[in-house]
Amino acid sequence: MTELEKGPQGRRRGRGARERILSASQQLFRDQGINRTGMDQLCAAAQVSKRTAYQHFTNKDELVAEYLRRFDPDVMPGVFDRDDLTPRERLFAAFEIPESTPLCPYIAAAVELHDPEHPASQYARDYKTAIAARLTETAREAGATNPEQLGEQLALLIDGASARTRVLNTNTFPTAATIAKVLIDNAIPQPSADRGTIESAPVPVGGE
């Protein structure tokens, strides 16, 4: 049966079903939450039967975990993999969040599920750990005196800004970026512009 053919209930079936299910989950989970979205509603939005849905995902838990994996599988490559920025500039870029970007689905999922053993909760923890690790690695490349501390501080600041933005429905990342600049400037020594001038100045001879 091809993708354009339909099942007994008039719903499209075939290789595109998995992508339609994931696309519908991204929309519904974001708009109304994971717990309030049932499989019947998801299948209707994706135009697949429940049988087809369970052929692609063993259960809803597996679907939720895959839904999270799809958001950022490579851990912010648009920040950490940029060759046109210095490591220091990449740390600042982590706070340049477009207003159209969906607010952190990992935090939302962990709060909703209330189950640390849920596969989605585990994935959320792994992702957040990976973000802190990339920040720490970048801080080390930038010459931070304590890269582990700076990495954790910036990770906490990102999560705090995301949660506050979600609650207040207003973008708080510009404020977080201002705080991040203070943390980064304090943690990463900057070459003194005056030091070179002082060192290169002629030394007075004979008390001149």
C-alpha cells in the first residue's frame, strides 16, 4: 500500500505516518501539554489509525521521548559548532534565543511527567547534562579559570530564563544575557590593554 492510499477509516497510511505522528505530537504537546493529549486525539491529528501509531511507537512514553529527541539532537549546533565565533563569543551566543523558538520542552516534559524513570525524563536529564558539558568545554577553550563552575552557572541561567519566560510569557533572555556577560567577564581573564603600553615604555635612566 502506498503512502497515498488510505486505510479502512479513510486515514492516510504508509511511510509518512511516523513523521505525521511526530509532527502532530510537537504541535499538540506544545499547545496543550503531554498529559492532556491522548492517543486518540494524536492519531486524528496525524490522520493515522491507533494500530498504525502503535506500529511505529510501542506506547505513548516512547513517542514522548522521540518527540524530545527531535528538538535538538545535536545539542545546540547553531551555537557550539559555529566556526565563525570565538569560544567566548559562543558562550554569549547561547543566550541569543529567537522569540519564535519554542520554550524549553525538556523542562516542561520533566515537570509534567512527575516520573524520574520515564524515558522522556531520562532524556531530558541527559540533554541538560550535555548542555552544561558543552558550556564547560567552551568555557575551557575560552580560558576560564574555573570552566566547570562557569558552565554550570550559564546552564542554570539558561534554564532559569526559559522557565521565567514560559511563566511570564515575555522574553527574559536579554536580561539573562546581561547577567551572563558579568559571569563570563569575571571568569575569563582579559588581556590588559594598558599592560603592553606599560611594558613597552622606556625605563628612565639616571633618575630622568
